[in-house]
Amino acid sequence: MSTLPIEHRGVTELAQGLAAGEFSSVEVTTALLARLQQHQDLGAVLATNAEASLAQARAADQRRANGTATVLTGVPLAHKDIFATDFSTSGMATTAGSKMLAGYRSPFDATVVARLGHGEGHGEGHGENTNAQGAGMVTLAKLNCDEFAMGSANENSAFGAVKNPWDLARVPGGSSGGSAAAVAARLIPAATGTDTGGSIRQPASFCGVTGIKPTYGVCSRYGMVAFASSLDQAGPMARSAADCALLLTAMSGFDVRDATSAERPAQDFHAQMLTVRAGASAARPLQGLRVGLPKEFFPAALSNDVHGAVHAALAELENLARAWLTSACRAPNCASPSTTSLPRPKPAQTWAALTV
Amino acid sequence: MALTPDDVSRIAHLARLQLSAPEQAKMLVQLNGFFSIVEQMGAVDTSGVEPLYTPLSAVQTVELRLREDVVTETDQRERNQASAPAVEAGLFLVPRVIE
């Protein structure tokens, strides 16, 4: 039995502890609610509702007792306040960081919120494609973000700026800055974010956590306040790739309510991650993986620390997969700001096709 | 094309934004910066490229999905109007904006 404090455990460790009966979801929820209260100076948290969270935690503990728990049941998380959370079950407003929506009580859950939480089919008006049993995670908070996700420093929220927990004089990045800061500060083991032109990836890098912008269409946009509908994607933010994979598995999948949701079979990203690739070995677990890298995104003007960090990661990839860096991008100025949209890519031509 | 200070005050008026002179000057620089990005994008040769309705169709065939024309939502007027600052006879009341 581990003596690690609750806040220092990631999703995987909390899931293991809950499964082993080391602690209950109510205990974890109580501990982390107190921590969220203690660190309001970060500006990461826009809303909590202890009563509603504890009710969800009790339901999760009951589900575990019934033997119907998933791996994530009872593990707490928090949502970027760009996701609609049904006020009748979350007790929290949905504001998108804007005073225009201050106090807004959503009558429904976003699909991502429902799938990570108590499932679809709750509330009225959820007709077909209902997935009654969600993952059973417990929502502890709604997290600050740039107003309507428009920003890259989380200084554009109507409810105040978010601070970077590593250095309070610095920004956490944005627009999912509250999510990145809360995970980095160990206020919550995982959070949702959304990414249009970097809003998960950039704050994750600023705060030293792991975040994924999934391929467009993997996660439903239903109930997500839109920024640019053909680019917006929901994704997980946590302390490790494995924790993100657990969340992504639960939150992804086809949703009839999102017109551009990808009609693909459900994927278990976590299991895929743990499966040894064909032809790979423990020493080279990524052997056979093809890695593409747009060389044009690495101009001479790139700052030394970013260049160094990315190249250290590339060296690690090279070591694990024997990948290397080369590419061509046919657009003349594709290293322009990240929101630039390129014409239809032909992957084999425009991006490096690297085979090990 | 580049915007002029007059364009900025007109847009600010239409958007009901009250901008001070320094804010207007800053906004002019930012808006013109955006236009210069759009001009770079416009320089890309897109002849023969079909417009995408979803980015996924860049890499796979995606059929536009249509659903049966049937009622799928139940009446939730009261829940949907619960957050409205003012409601009368089931209608949203909004401040008069057109004089």
C-alpha cells in the first residue's frame, strides 16, 4: 500500500487505489476538494460544488460495490469551462470564461462530459445513441479559460487571469490554461481541454503536463462552445501519456449529435499503448512507427530552450523507434501562425514520411 | 488590403465597442496583421482543390451524414429558459437594439 498523498497520484495510481479498496472515491473527492479550495490564488478554478461532487463520488463507490465500475469510476477530474455541464447534476455554471454567460445553467451535458461522467441518456431529450453507463469519473470543478477559448495566455478570461503554478509571475498558456495549471499544481489528476490552434498543446507545454489534441472527429463537439467548428477538438490533459490515453478512450467515439464526428469503431487507446507493436521489442518499443515532422515549423528564430527540448524528445523517439527528421511542406509559408489553414494535404508528399 | 482608422471606428460602432484612441490604434495594427496572414494564405495555389466540409475528408472519403426528419428532442422550454434574464409568455425578452 502506497503512502503517497492523494494529490500526488495520477489517474492510473488513483484508479489502482480505488480498485484495491485503498481508499474510496468519497475520500479522494474530499481530499482534492480541500486542495482546490486552498489554491484559489492560481485563478484556475471558476466553480466547484462539493455537494454535487460528493453525490457523484457516492454513486461511483456504489457502482464499485455493485461490480459495474470501469477503470476510471470514482477518479476525479475537472472540465474546461467551455464544456456544457448539466446544472441539475453538476451544480456548476457554464461560462466559457465570459461575463455574457456568467451564471448560465446548462440544461444538458456535453457528450464528452457525459461519457467521462455518469453517461448519456440523463436529462431530457437524449434520444438515440444513448450510452447510459459513462466512465463514472467525478467532476470536481469547472476550470478557467480564455474567453470563448480565444487566447494563448489565459489572460483573456472575464473572471481573471490564470497563473502558472511553477512561477506565479508567468502565464500558463491558453486557452486551456486553467486545465494545465490545475493539473500541474496537483489540484486535479486530469482535466479536459479544447484545442483549435494550440489550446491544449501549448498550455500543456507551458505547465509541463501531457495533453493531446486528437485527430478531428475523434471526440464529439456536442456541448462544446464553438470557436472554429472545423478545427475545434476536445482532448485530455493529465500527468502522463498513459493517463491521457485512459481518458481519451472514455471520451472518444462516434456521436450522432456531432455532424462531423468520425464514424469509426471505438478505440481503446490505452490498450493500444500497452500492446507491443509488431516487430518491436522492449528495447525499441516504437520500432516500425512512422514519424512525420514538418521541418518548416523549426525555423532559425525558434528559441534555444524550445529547440533544445523538442530535439531532446526527438532524440528519445529516435532511440525508441529509430526515426529521423526530414520533411517538405508544399505551402510557401506554412510556418506562419498556427491557425493558418493549409490546402488539402497529401500526407505522403507534404509531410515527412519516415519509416524505421 | 489594409484598414484605415475610419474602418476601425465604423467596425467598433457596429460591434457596439467603445474604444479609446490608443485602443483604436492598437486594434488597427492587430486587424491589419490578421489581413496580412490572410493574404499569405491567399497566395497558396488552391486550383483543383475541393473545399472540405470536414478536415477528415483530406485523408479519407467522408459521406455527408443526414438523419431521418423526425422529432428527436422533447419540449424543454422551461429548462432552456431557466437562465434567461427575462422571459414572458414563453419568449425570451431582449433589450431593444434597433432604434
